[in-house]
Amino acid sequence: MTEDQTEPREEVEEKEEKRKIRVVEQIDNRLAIQGQAYMKGKLKKVLSLAYEIIEFAKPEDLKSFVKEQEDLIARVKKLLKEREEKEKERIRREQLKLRLEKIKKLKDELTQLENEFNNAFNTKDFIKTTEILENAQTVLSKLEDKKVKQHWENLEKKYIKAKTRKELVEKAEKLIEESIELKGKFLFNDLKSKITNLIKQLEDNELTNYVKEIKEIQSDIINTERDYQKNLEKLENLAKEVKKLQEEKKFKEAISNCEQIIGIAELVKRKDLIKDYSELITELQNNIRFEELKDSIRILNDEGLILLKNGDIKLSLEKFNIIKDTIKIYLE
């Protein structure tokens, strides 16, 4: 019985030995591959193989392999961490380099734009200046630099002030030119409104020379308007007087007043009044002629009747013929 029991145990031991040999061979194969991977810097591959080797070694209680691989895992992880940190630092430096290059490029663009801005500004080419500022804003939106942005804000303020002053000068010169025509047409309200607004803008922008000139125009407008209103009052009073004189049949005095109205109407450019009162003068002159005719006829008629009463029929007829001829001439 003893011999029968011994043989299976030997077989078992032999089998275990063979299995262990096969495990060691598998471990050796992996160690060879692991060594090559380590030499090539393929650390993740080294880790993967280390875990596999441990899985093979632990069941066989191959402690030296397990310890060796655990130490290797610790070292590789440390190396991987160092490699990761170095990669992060490399990427950070690369990003910083790219960022600095981008900033330099943007600042170079802004420098070029500023040169163009100064040239356009000095020649008062504000259309070009506006375009340059718009381009600069596009570049500034990509640049995080408060100092540079503040610099361009100052340039824009400088441009706005200069542009405003130029526009105000043009506006003032145009108003100076227009004021003669507007004053001639007695459009005082339009002119005064424009002047008041413009003076305030000119004062705010320290354009003192134009302020003085526009204020002189303003004073002249006030005086002209005052004279204009006085003339209108005169026209109104004379018109009332003419109507009264007409009713009183004081035609010569009425004509004199009509002539005054026409003279004032010419000053205030009232063509309607010039026409109306010129026609009225003609009418009044006709009235005078008619009244003179009536007086002449009355005198001749009285003389003819006296001659007729005295029996001087011939001379009386001559008087009446004169009346007839006089009326004929008047009607013609």
C-alpha cells in the first residue's frame, strides 16, 4: 500500500514542478519583453507586463518575482509621473511661447495701425481714421492688455474731439454763409435756433474765434428782427390810415401813405403789398381824376346855366359842349 501511495505523490510533485517551470518560462518571456519595452521608454507597457508577471508569480509563491515587479511598478509610476510633469511643463512653455508670439504679433499690428492712424489724423482724413479705429478694435478684442486698450481709448477720444471740432467749424462756416440769405428772407426763428445751439457747442469745444463771430451775427439778427417788426407795425398802421383816408375821399393823402407802404414793403420784401398798393395808387389816381372831372363839370354846368338864364344861348351851348368833350376824353 505504501508504494502505491508514494507514486501518485511523486507524480503530483513532478506535475507541480513542470507547472512551475512553465510559469517561470512565461514570466521569463514577459521579463524579456518588459526589458525591451523599458529600454524603449514604453513605460505603460512595462507596467502592464509587471501586473501580468505578478498574477503568474503569486499563485506559485514566487516572492522574489512579486517583490521585484512591485518595486519596478513603483519606479515606473514615479517615472511616468515625472514624464507627465515634464510634458505638462513642455506644453505650458509651448503655450506660453505661442501666447507671447500671438501678443507680439497683435502688438505689431497695433503699432502699424497707430502709424496709419497718426498719418490719417494729421491730414484730417477722418474717414480713414474711423476705419483704422474699427480695425484696431478687432485686434484689441483678441488682446488682454488694459494699458494698450487704454492707450487706444485715448487715441479714440483724441479723434472724436478733433472730428467734432472740424464738423463744428464746417457747421459754423456754413451758418455764417447761410445767415445772409436767411436774414434777407427774414427767417429769424430758424436762424436764432441754429445760432443758439451752435454757440453752446462751439463754447464746449473751445472754438472761441467762431463763438465771437457767431455772437456778432446773433446780435445783428436781433437788431434786424427788431427793425423788421417795427416796419410791420408801420405797415399795419399805414394800411389802417389809407383805409380811413379812402373813406374820407382824401385820395392824395391816401396815395402818399400808399407810397410809404410800398417803400417799407420793399425793405421787408413783401411783394404782395407792393402789388396791392401799386394797384391801389392807380385806383386812387382815377378817383382823383373823377373828382376833378366832377368839379370841372359842375363849374361848367353852373356857368352854362347862368348864361342860359341871361339869354346867351350860344355861349351856354359851348359850355355844355365842353362838358361833353371832357367826359369823352375821361372815358377814353
